[in-house]
Amino acid sequence: MATRNIARFWEWGRKIICVGRNYADHAKELKNAIPTEPVLFLKPPSAYVKEGSPILVPHYSHNLHHEVELGVVIGKGGTAIPQTSAMEHVAGYVLCLDMTARDIQDECKSKGLPWTLAKAFNTSCPVSDFIPKDKIPDPGDVSLWLKVNDVLRQHGNTSQMIFSIPYLINYISGIISLEEGDLIITGTPKGVSAVQEHDELQAGIDGVVTMTFKVDKLGYKSQ
């Protein structure tokens, strides 16, 4: 079997594990309780989108929100990985957006339903180029920002996360075995807000990476 290129994990990685409400101020802005253990949900690999292709608004949503996050790319799989060795399983990082159909999420929450329609649609996980591990020596102190049409909407630091990356790797891998090429997205700071068709989103980690995406409307033809 040919060696897989971890820097192109989005082409062959099998799952995206997302952590919700991992920044207290973001939980508060959506009127959610501060979690005492990680809130997890999944996106399929079809959610990935790279620069040069647009973020598509799902046809059933009228309130699409941006959430900028640090993503952790798994380089070595495992089950019940101890916190003490968790970082040995990390190949690198990525800047990503967790695009969320907020109106659909609110509806799902009110009915006690899963968040799949709100979180897992095509293009719901824009990602930057792969960031080698040595470019981020301390993932617990990373400054993230996001602008919409050149107006700053989100700015936060991973030091504000409730659950650290080693803790998340240990917790997740005790429930869902991690595999090479998997992505963990670690939660978003406060400042999430709606985007519209034709908006331009720019996000970055200062001195490390920036990325730009346009928002487009998904053409949908009813049968």
C-alpha cells in the first residue's frame, strides 16, 4: 500500500470529531450551560472544503454561522490514549471553520434531535493547509481570529479552552478509536454570527496561516 500523505489528510481521513462548547464565553453567548465533560458530534469527510471552492449555504437554512477553530490532525491512531502520551499521536494542526446552520441546530435542540442537519452538510468544514507540528510549539496558546468582509468577528486564544488537547485525545479515544488522518476540531471562541451569500470570510493564526473563503448559495432543485 502506498504511503499516505498526512499533509493531505482531508483526501483520505475517515472522520471529523468536533468538540462543542469548549470555550465558556461561547457557551454563554448561545445560552448554554458550561459543560463538565466534552460535548462531541461528528462531521463526515464530505464536509471538507479547501480554499478556491465556496462555502455553500444549505438550502434548508436561513441562518448560517461561522465558528473558527484549531484542528488537531491525528498521525498515529489509538484507543484510550493516555493524556501523558497524547501529543505523540498528533501529526500537526489545521485552521478550520465549523459552519453551523444555527436555525436548524436550535430546532434540533428544541426537539431533542441530533445536530446532523445543522453541522454535517457539504462544505461545513473549511480547512487551511496542513500546519506541521513544529510550527505550533504550544497548541494551548494559539491566537485565532476571523473576519467577515474585513470586519473582525472572532478573536480568541486556545488557552481559554475548557478541555485541553491531551484531555480531548484521551476522552475521545476512550469512546471512538482514533485513526491516522482523523481530525479533531477543538471548539470556538465567542463572536459567532451569521454570514450571507457573497460574504468573504478570512481567518488566521498570526504568523502561521491565513485562509479565505467566499459564501455561495447552494442551488437546489426540488424533485
